[in-house]
Amino acid sequence: MQLPNGVIDPERAAQLWDRYLAEWQVADRAGLNVMINEHHQPATCLDPAAPVIAGVLARTTEHARILILGNPIANRKDRCAWPRRWRWSTCSAAAGSRSASRAGCRWEGRFFQQWHVNIWPRAYQQPHPPVWVTAMTAPSAARIADNGHVVASFLTGFDGTRKVFDAYRDKCAQLGRPVPGDDRFAYAALVYTGQTDEEGLAGAEKLMW
């Protein structure tokens, strides 16, 4: 069950976004990097589309490296529209309309079928930015190792994280690759602070709930 949107003031939400963007700019000036992710309809996150916010940060920061750690592809459902323009700009081309132009690439995958795939414009950063993929289980980590991406874990605890990371190392060994360094592993930690150790620990236990 999601928290109904009637309990949040849109003006307050806009003020929060101004605050968040300002905080990330402060982090940039302080020499820190920025990580963002997205959630949909919960009260714990206002970000419904991490790539949009990443684009804002790319324009408003100067030095920080920007990481999107949580951008569910499955949430990017096909959209169909009929703009009154020529055929190359019709959104129906990507949505699978057979009447659209066949120019470009065609993708017939297990989960998605696209008649027209053309990433335009191309990514500005070349070669492409490093890819980080989250894994909550050992089998997922092995799949990530297949492609040589960075494996990231979240809310898996000490034992769960160890299993995820060990599975990544084991798959690299099976593939005959060198032992992966620390830069191939990431863990998103939740941190709670308080005036005393007791207060901080109590807050952390509540946070984990």
C-alpha cells in the first residue's frame, strides 16, 4: 500500500527539491561525489526519474562524479503518441508501430520488442561511463560479473553482502579473470547520527525497520 498523495503539500515538495539540489551543489564544492536513485510513489523518495535529475546535476555542478544507482529499466514502459510531424519523429516508431519507418536498428528481446532503436544523440562521455548494477542475491552478482560491471549491494547486511561479493569473485575466477579489486564493489550504507552513541544506535535500528 502506498501513501496517498493527499498527505503531501506540492509547495512543500517543491521546496524540498530546491533544498536537495542546493545540497548537491554544496557537496560538489566540498569535493564530494553525488549518488542518486529513484523510487516510485513512496514517501521515502521524491525522485521518479533519476536520469532527469542527473541531467540537472550535470549542468549545475562542476567537479562531482554523478552516479545513478537505481534506474529500473522495467519502469520505462513504451509510450505512444502521434505528433503532427514527419515520420522520423513519431514516437510510435519506438513503440512498435509497423507503420513507422524501419530505419535504425531493430531489437527483438525476451522482454521487449522494439521496431526502431536509435539512441540519439549519442552519449557525450566516451567511452561510456562505467556501469554499476545492484545485486541482492548471489546469482544476480554472477550475472553482473559476466559483463564486467561494478556490483553494488544495498540492505543485504553483513552475511548477505558477503555472499553477493563472494559470488562475484567466484564468477570472475571461473572466467579466468584477475581477482577483482575493491573498485569493483559498492555498498550503499544507511547512516544515522545522534548526539550520543545510544541515540545514534536507536535511530539506526528504527531506520532499518
